[in-house]
Amino acid sequence: MSHESMMCDLETGVCGINDEEEMQVINLKQEEKKITLYYATDPICSHCWALEPVLNRFIEEYGHYFRVETKMGGLLASWEGFSDGANGIQKPSDVGGHWREVGEHSRMPIDGSLWYDHPIQSSYPPSRVFKVIQRMVPGKEQAFLRAAREAVFALNRNIGEDDVLIELVDDLGLNGKEIVEAASQQSAQDLLEEDFEMVARLGVRGFPSIIIVNKEQQGIKVVGARTLETYVQALQQVLGETPKPKKIKALSHKIEEGHLLFSKEIEVLYDIEQQDVESYVQSQLQENTYRVQQILNEMAIQRV
């Protein structure tokens, strides 16, 4: 409120804004979001991992304009017949070098050595776990997807294997064995196929793809890991007006989400330079409430 317009009026019996009408009709029903952001992705999509800092900031600042629907795209069914000529990928060992390039360019840590000695055979198992969690424990699926990405990219773990998936799900406070078992059933594959159908209808041919549509199902598709400004412009075109950002959560609240926060994410979220991250973290967080790690030459913090 502006203090210049505040007053206590003997005539109206109001302490507050001076231009209030005596009787008004109000509607406390929350407006349903008319815009949908479809995020077509895959747990082992390296460019999706690279996009995390920008996409998370975009959702933090502008998520009040849209609801997010994450759709699994099915990047790797199996290595039989797989070919990605554009990136020179014909076999598992070809992926390691590509991943390292993405990690170096984005500064979102990627190890990638598992592709040489313990390669992932399919991205479908973690995708099905995502769908099962989405169905059984709505709201927890995004935490799983983030944990799976940290595991495979930064920590070099094979998220195509049941024991790794069980551990990741257990760490979310869920029953990993039960959920991974459910993910092996045909019903889970059916859920995944529904996502594939939707992704095809959206015209997605590469990951990540962000599609922002209005209630008339018209909108903008952005392919690849792009800048924050690109996504804001796309939202503006769909809205027909300039969107207003919300204030970003303080780092002390952001760290409560539990996952690792890498230097690049903190830089993008709070508009600070890499060399200032350590001092910024110290100024925002109480001592002994977080721990600092170096992962593949990148600083990461996590709550204690």
C-alpha cells in the first residue's frame, strides 16, 4: 500500500485506502491458469541438464502464469538400431565425448565415463519410474527427475539399473522397491506411451523442447537449451502482454528443496558472477546448515 493514500476517515469509518467503495463484489476464487508449458525431455538428455539453471529460474519468476506438464520423450529405447548422425553417435562409447562437451560448455557438471565401461542400455526405466511416481505420489516426480539427473550426469551412476533407481526413490522417502517394480509392468509402459503420443502431437523432434500454449491450444515452441530471454519472449507472445516476474526465493529457502545446487545454478538464479558465488552463499546461509562440495571442478552446495 502507498502511505500517501492512507487515512482514517470519520465519515466512512475506514482506516486505509481513501478511494474504497462502500460496498463491492469480490471473487476469492483463484483464477485457473489458462496457459500450459509442456516440457518435453528425457532423464539422460544432456542438453536438458544444461538447461536446468535457466528453466528453473524461468519457472521461479514466471510460473504464476502457467502450469507445467513434463512429458517424457523416449530418447533411447535401446542401442539396437539407434543412430544420431548429427552428433556422431552410433554406439554407447560415442556418448561420453558428447556429454563432456555439453558439460564444459554449460558448466553443469557431466562425467560421462560410464558410457565407456558401464553404459546405460535404455532411458525407458527411469522414464517409467517418473510416470509411476507421477501417478502414485503426484508432486514427487520432479524431485525424482532431478535426483536421477544428478546421479547420471554429475555422479556417473547408471540410472537404467533397478538398484540405482530403488536407492534414488528410497532417498525421496518413498518405497523404492515397490515403485521400481510397478515401473516394470506393462501399465507403466502404457503411461509412457501416452507421453510419447503427446510429444508427437506437439511436433517435438528434439530435446529439450518447451511448448507454451494458450487455452485455444495455440502457442510457441522453443527447441534446445536457450536463454532466459528467449523463454520470456515466448511467454509474452502467448500472453499478449509483458509478463511480470515474481521475486525469487531466497537461497535459504531454495536450499530446502534438498538437491545439490551447483554454482552455475546460483549464478543464473541470483544474477551473480562465478567468482562471487562463495561469498554470496556465506552471506545468505547460516554456518553449519549446508555443506560445500567440488564436483568435476564445480562448486556445489547442499543442506545438512
